[in-house]
Amino acid sequence: MDFDFTQEEQAFRAEVRDFLAENLPPPAERGRGFMSEWLQKVRDKRWVGFSWPEEYGGGAGSLTEQAILKEEMALARAPALGTSFMGLAWVGPGIIQYGTDEQKQRFIPDILDSKVNWCTGYSEPNHGSDLAAIQTKAERVGDHYVVNGQKIWTTGAPWADWIILLTRTEFEVERKHDGITCLLVPMDTPGIEVRPIENMAGDSNFAEVFFTDVQVPVENRLGEEGKGWAVTISALANERSSIGEVTQMFAKLESLKNLVRTTTRQGRPASDDPSVRRRIGEFEAKIAAMKYNGLRYLTKQLRGEPLSSETSVNKLHRASLEIEMDDFAVELTGLAGVQLPGGDEAVDGGRWARSSLGWPGVVIGGGTPNIQRNIIAERILGLPKD
Amino acid sequence: MDFGFSEEQNLLREQVSRFMTDACPLSVVRAQNGGFPDELWRQAADLGWLALIVPEAHGGLGLKWIDLAVVLEESGRGLSPLPILSQALAATAIGRCSGDDVKSEWLPQIATGDVVFGVGLYDDPTWIDPKGVGLEGGETLTGAKPFVSDATRATHLLLATRNRERLGLAIVDAGDVTLKAQPGIDRTKPFASVSLDRVKPLAAFAMSTADLAYLTDCGAVAVTLEAIGAAEATMALTTEYAKTRIQFDNPIGKYQGVKHRLADMFIDIESFKSLAYYAAWAVDDAPEELPRAASLAKAYAADAFARIGIDGVGLHGAIGFTAEYDAQLYLKRSKWVRSAFGDADYHYQRAAALGGL
């Protein structure tokens, strides 16, 4: 057991820190052109797609270097390294693993250069958690697939350029996981209609997406016909819980402590209240557990041991913690806490109230907590499937 | 960066695991009432487990608490009645607080198992603070230590004393005190009350407030390490039952009410395991981080294992409540773990204070 980094790794951390000191001004000093310059600079460093192979424009960073980069970026509260979150998180890795050479050349550079936004067409009105039961139909006609059906809860669809789309090419199958085909489709293809849905926070960043006789060239198929489930699984596996998230959560905990220090409840400092102090301790224990879970799993990977579904552990912790921390802040500050940004008494500009409305969507998005529990119970503990 | 065990540590783990299965199964554990079979203590000593953290200069192996961690985890899995925890705590206390003469006399005997130590730090059942130490120190000791761990079969006792603000530790012969075994929920974690009447210590030395906190943290970490094994055993027992017990035409592990509870057990054990390993590493390699690490680990484990213990019995239904079935033994251990070396409430609040609140 050893928490030291090699000289090369320490040098890499220093390089990231120097870069940030030079290129990341405080938020107030970031002008209009900052974001595009930032994206170009991190792209030049090959830190976008840092885990991807060099031949496709990635940075070929080692697992430890990836962790260091994420940690330092989060410590500095740096903006994202690209604007296509899904493109970087799983579409790109999926194309690298399953795509043809032509697809890699066509799609990967645009993802790395933040030129295109991707969305993910998985859930359907009748099939969310039971994803493999999807019904959106893709029929092979000549050198095209003709797609008919509907997706829903498609985050980013209102502004996405492309969609990674899960369709069914075969309906008479023994296992519902067979007969699924993954297609890459431009969102401006005739026959696609996007209807935004307003969420509980008042945003409209997810949508219904309708497909009516949408023609998709065969060369836009990712992976083999009927084998799309494997592509999906590997895509979701790429959605790793990262060291960077833990760093952000420690920062959120510090903000929460500051709130406790400055809050008075019933005429007494909130920081004197044992139940308040205990909750802060509980949050810290769970975030620290995520940190050390992550380091144990990273060690397993570094030793070449296979990871099972342990990463669901941190996903579940994060899901409950983000909501609990927001709600704790809201409750701590009473009727002021429920005021949104713009309210005269809004706490910290209403950020806690606002944030508490957003997290439920994120938690459901990557597979609901109960689905994560099924995964742990079935894949790790070996319990029978539902 | 490597947050995993070495090959040697994994071999040690296998050795302890084999010992627990072959020589100290639950049938043996159940037969004890506040004690342990002598031959098992002898074997543990011969295998070097009692010498692990004793410095080489004093007849030990000179290893660290992170090595001891695998012994505690695996013996916890089988609810071992051997007082390895108290013995290790005595070794740590003497190694840290006493002078060379005391070390040279006692550490080699601890390493060989020729002496068996019981340990009594606090005399107030809930007060983890120097003021919780009540026995007055001096040339001779007179008074009471109501909570001395593993005292009933000990040859010697290590007792904390206090004179106003000055803390001390005294080694006394178990034959020189009046011992009264106390009936406890967990028979594998026996403790006794000790009364002393003008007892002359065999050795006495000063202990700082920081020393007391360090020893308490070591105790909390040790309890948590044992709890990893015990909680995993509870989960394994209950998972096996959930796979085979048929109700409503299905194994009950198919129902989400059962399988999700088992998944939650896994999540919690993974988490306090990570916290406990880090704390065990910190004991020797980052002592400045030990207080926070120990508190986070112990607090998480105390609450989580208590839930796991209750659900381990509960998910079995009535069979889990029987004396014959093993689930109850783990539930009893979880109740002891809750209070030992500070409960969750204490440790969570301490973590908040250490975090600047």
C-alpha cells in the first residue's frame, strides 16, 4: 500500500498545475472569448479524450494520469474540456471500440474539437429501465435503414447535431437483448421531430424525439446488425465515476460547512447544533468512502484485474449524496432556503434551492438507483434476476 | 499509487482464513464463555500474528498495522474469541509510551503470547476524553476499572490512570486484582470490571492526551477491521439463504425487497472497508491523518454494521432468530461494535470538528 506517485506522474501533475495557473483566470476575469480559447488550448495539450488512443487524436494518458488530470481540473474548478459531454463520455469511446476506420475518421475529430453535440436515444415511452425491450423499428431497405418510432427523455436533443440511436431490427428473437442495432443519425434528417419537455426545474433540456420514415445510410450503423446491445453496455461502462467528481463533492461539502458557519437557527449558531455537526460528518464519511473506493478500483485496474460492477457503489453514493447535501442546505436555512435565485432572502444566491431541483434528473439519467442495486445484487452477489 | 494489499499480505490473509475455517469454526467459538482454547492462542503466536507489530529489536516482526489489518479482518469474519485486538493495543501502547526497560521486558513476551493482555482505558461508558479516565494513578492503585476488555483470561492488565490532568498507563498482574466477569451481549468480546486495592503496578509510565487519542483511534480502527469480516460473513450467509429459500414459488433473493437490501449491504461494506484500510495505513504511515480517518471509518461502520446485523437476522425470518442459527452471533457482534471505542455519534461529530467546524 502506497499513496505516492512516480516522478513522471508528479511531473505531469506539475505540468497541469502550471497550465492552469497560466490559462485559467478567475471566473470574473473570463471574457467573451475565454471558452473557445480554453477549448483550443486543452485540445492542443491532448487532454481532451485523454484516455483515447493517440492514433485517433486522443492523449493516450495512463489511468493514473487520467485521475491526476481530473483531480487537478476539479480542484481548480476548471470548465469542461469539451462541449459534447456525451460525445466524450461514451459516443466517442463506443466508436473507437466498435466503429469502422471510416467512422472513426469521420466522427472522432469533431467530438474532440467540440464541433458537434451528441445526444443519446435510448429510453422510449414504454421502455426506460427495461431498456432492452425497445421497440423503435429500423428496417433494412437497400443501402438504408428506415426508422420509425419514438424516443423520450432524450437529454440534449433540442440542440444536438447527432443522435446515437438504439433501434430494433429483429422482432422475432429469443432474448430481447438480440436484434438490437445501433445507428448514428444526424438530427436534421427529414422525418425527425423534436418536442422539448419542461422538467421540474423549469428547463427544457430533454425532449421527445419522433422518427417517421427516417432514412439512415447503412454506413452509419455502429457495430454489427442485431448486436447493438453490446455497444450499449460498453457505452454505459465508459460512464465511470471519476476522481474529479469526488473532488467536486469535497468542494461542495466545504461550501456547506461555510453555510453552517454563517447560519443562525433559533437564535443560536447552527454550528453548535450536534445534529447539524453529525450530518456534516456523515457527508464527509460518504465522500471519503467514494474517494478511497475509487482508489481501490483504480489500483485493481492498474494491476490488470477485471473490474466488476463495483463502480455502481460510487454512482449510488453520489446519487443520494448530491440530493441530500442540497436538501440539507435548503432545510438548514428554513424559509429562506426555499427561495430560488432572485429571491430577496435567497441563500447563496439561491444555488442550493436551484441545485436541489436539478439533481433528481441526473440521478435517474444513468440508470435509476434501483436498477443499480439490481446490477450489484445480480452481477456481484449472484442473486437471481427479476 | 497502490491502494491494495501485497502478495505477502494476501498470503497472511489466506493463512488466517484457513486457521479460522479449520481450527476455529463457529462451533468452537460458540463453546467459549469469555475465554478461548489455549492451543489456539499458542498457534496464533507460533504463526507470528501476536508479533506482527512488535519491533524487531524486541522480538517482533516489525511490521505495521496495515499488516495486522488482514489478521483482524479475517479473524473478525469468524468471530474469533482470541484477544488479538487487546494484545495489539497493549503492544502499541507500550511501544509508544514506555521507556526502553519496560519495552525490553514486556514486548518480547507479548510477541510470544506468553503474556495475555486485557486493556482498560476509559471508565465512563460513553466519555471518550481524558476525563473519562477515572482510576487515580500513583505508587499503588486503589479504585475501580469497570470496563476492561478481554480481562477474564488475561495474565496482565494494561490500565489507564489519571492524576488531575496527567495521564498514565499501568501494567498490573491479573492475579493482584479482583475481577468480575460481566455478562455482555457479545460473548466473543468479553469484558470485566476490575477493582484494585493498593495494587503495586509491575510497570507504570506516562501517557499524553495525544497518546490516549492515538490508542483510542487504533482501537476504533481495529474494531472496524474486524467488523469488515463479520459484516461480509453476515452478507454471505444471508445471500446464500436468499438464493435457496423458496417462497411464493421463487427464491426470495429474486424479490427486490430482499435483493436491494443485500445490495445496500454490499455498498456499505465496500465503503467502510475502504475507509478502514486507509485508516489502518495511516496508523503508521500518516499518523497526522489518523484521527479523521479513524473517526470516518468507525462512524460509518458502527451504523452500517448495526443495520446489516439486524437485516441479517431479519431477512432469514424466524430461523434467523434462533440460537442454533449463526446470524444471531453476528448481530450480537454488531451491537458491541457500535459502542466500542466511541459510537457513530461521537465519531461523526469529531470528524466535523476535525474538518474545521
